[in-house]
Amino acid sequence: MAFKTILTITGPEMGDDDLKLGADVCEEIGAHLSVLVVAIAAPPPVGEYAAVVSEAWLEERQADEHVLKKRAAAVSAFLAGRVLSADVSSEYPEAGWADDTIGRRARYADITVTGPELLANEMLKSKAIEGALFSSGKPLLLIPEGSRPTLKPKRVLIAWDARLESSRAVRESLDMLPGADEVHLVMVDPVEDENRHGAEPGADAAAYLARHGVKVTVDRLPSSNHSVADVLRRHAVDIAADLMVMGAYGHSRLRERIFGGVTKSMLDELSLPILVAR
């Protein structure tokens, strides 16, 4: 799909580096940048001491809201100096609902872009990733420190396992894949079967991509006693990939988001920009 609106998330204590990355990506493809400034609110006091501490809690909230408003104004000033279409909003949810708040906002963007500053903030990182992947229905682009983000990649690695999530990730990235010089459809220890890969693993997916004008190569790799995540990272280096596309596997249990092993490993140890969808 075409990316016309990009969401990026920042916090009251963060700088402007992630904003610059988001603005650069938007200027590259002529997209609108939507910025959400998020501060996590302390939960209200409960129990027999609630009346005693409520005044301090209210003062803390007022101070937080003042800082949040100040940060939103600073973001607006930053964006005023860039030549792009943009908007700024702010939210002050409690930790238990921050992912849903972010997810609701992400529904009105085509993709959420998270930069190194946000990824270094463990609380906002987890809420942004969970909200974007579980509550928005839209993809997420994670950009590690030292990477140059782009939605016009030249060498793409698609982590393919023929499941619904990887198919969704391919579909979400399909608008930019034809412009790449190389697209590698990568499978680790693929098995020939009727339910997933078929008689020739990767052949059907490669044919689908080729019909969209994608210059695709099928890479079937052995794990050789290494984890799937490590094999993917190593192959990304070997082909000098500037973007990885993969499905995110996980489920929601009560208020806990549970990610699959490969997904969690890739999210925890980013080595290049990764576009994920589920």
C-alpha cells in the first residue's frame, strides 16, 4: 500500500532526533507526518491512604500535563521549520491503557515509525510496539541507532514462512518493493508441504511478487544449529539489506501482549530497519 500518512511517537523528555527521522522519511515520499506526544500518567491513589496522597497526585498530574503541553509546542515549532504537511497531538494515558491509546491514533496513519530515541525508552517502546501491532491493524517500522531510514529501499530481505502474518507484511510493503534493486525472499529450513510452502518453498510467493514487478530472488537457508533470528540477521548483512520485512507473531492474553520467539528476538536486537505487520 502507499504510505500517505506516517505516525511517529515522542515523549516529553525526548529530543528531536526521531522527529527528524520521521520528517526525512515523509519528505522522501511526500507523505504527511502525524506526531503523537505521549506521557505516561501515574495511576490514581486507591485504598485507605487515597485521601492523604490525592493532593500530591493531582499536583504531579498538573506538572506532567504542563510538561506535555510544553513538549507539544516544541514539536510544533520544530515542524514549522520543515517543508512538509504535519500535525501534532498529545495524550496522557495511564500505563495500562497507553498501548490502546497509541493504537487508536495509529489507525489513522498508514505506518508507525519508531526511531532510536523511542526505542531507548523501555516504557514507551513497549507501549508503541504493542499498540501499533495489536491495536491499529497497520505496519510498524523500527529504526535502530545508526541506520538511515527509507521507504524507498534498494535491497530488501523478506523473512518468509508462508504464514498469514508474513503474507500481511509483504502486502503492506508491496508499494515500495518494485522500486528496489534486489528483493530476497528468505526462508530458514523450509519444509515442502501442502499446508504452507507447497512443493517448492518460496515459488508461489516469488511468482506473486514478480507479477507486481518485483525483482525477487528466493533464498532457502539452513539454520545449522543457529536461531532463525540469527540466520536472518547474518543474511541481511551478507546481502547488505537496508530493510527487512517480516510478520510479527503474537497474541493478547488479558492485558499482556505475548510475542513469538523469533519476533521477540528481532525486536529486542535490531540490527537494521525492520517493517513488521501482523
